[in-house]
Amino acid sequence: MSRPIAVLRPEPGNRITAAAVEGRGRTAIRLPLFATRPLAWDVPDPAGYDALILTSANAVRLAGEGLATLRGLPVHAVGEATASAARRAHFDVIATGGAGAAALVAQAEAAGVHRALHLAGQERTLHAGGIVADVIPVYASEVLPVSVADVAALAGCVALVQSARAGARLAELVHDRGTVRLAAVSEAAAAGAGQGWAVTAVAACPETEALLDLAVALAD
């Protein structure tokens, strides 16, 4: 019997990923651990930068009207989901990384970027330094309450862990880890969840499709 697959990311991504799980003929448990909200931010002069670094589609979705001022900057994006969000917002995506934020920055530097602006979440792994001239938080991701019944429903599931913070939050909630299998989007996400799970596996690349492929394999 196939295990259910728990989707832990915030909305609206939660329902999109859950629908993709169900589209593969699997049962999805929809349990967002966080809720995102926009932050007020001051739009800098784009003339001070030669690139925009994006590591989350949420930065595009929640940045608001100020984002339009930066459309002249070429975008380096982590993953196809973030790149797609940037294209829909009429940005020119010139590079899409597939190995995390640090690798994306190294890729951008190798491509000749000298002063990049990073629009980010309030909780983030990438900070100013090197070619990243400034980091501006444009959204926050806040912890949602989770009931005892919701935690109990995770027993025997495959949980999609799409960030280190989500992994850490899941570890706080689940005390009997031995029944839960983790499908992590990256090594960092897996490390955030800690030890003691029935299985911890990392997707071949940090993309939703690769993560779902892994989850389905673990569910069987």
C-alpha cells in the first residue's frame, strides 16, 4: 500500500504541490508549516547593481509594486520555479541554478557579475558579501500552529522537506520519527530535519519534479 505524501510548504505553493502529488495518483496530506506575508521595503536605485539574485518564487510573488523598478536587472534564479515566477513578472532570466544559493552566487560571479542585489525572505541562508552587495527582505515566513491530530496523521507518510527551516520545524513537531520517511529538496533541507527518521533521501536536483519523483519512490 502506498504511503501518503505530506506537503509542508506555505500556500499557495502547498496546494499546487499537493495537486501535483494527486496527479501522480498518490494521496496528499496538506499541512503548511508556515504562512508567508509581504514586508515593507525601500526600493534601491537599480543603477547600483548589475544583477538580481532570486532564491524563492515568494520574493517575486510578495515583493509588490516596487519590483517593477528593478526589471532592467538581469536575473540569476535558483531553480525553475523561481525562474518561471521571474519571467511571469517580466524579468530577463539569464541563468537558472540547480545546486542552491551558494552555487548560484559562484555561477553569477563566474559570469562576470560584480554587484548583485538579493531579494529574500526574512529567514534566509544567503547574506551580503562578495558579489552580493545588498540583501533586502521582502517577505516573512511565519510559523503556523499545528494540532496534535495533524501531527499524528503524519505517521507512516513521506514528508516533502523543501527548506532547512521546514525540516527543523518538522523535527520539533514529530517525536516518533521512525515511521516517517523524508524526501528532501537539498542536503541543507535534510540536515535541518536532523536524525532519526525512517529514511532520509535527497532529490537528484533541487527541483519540484525531482523531489516528487523521489517521494513517489519512497512511498512505494
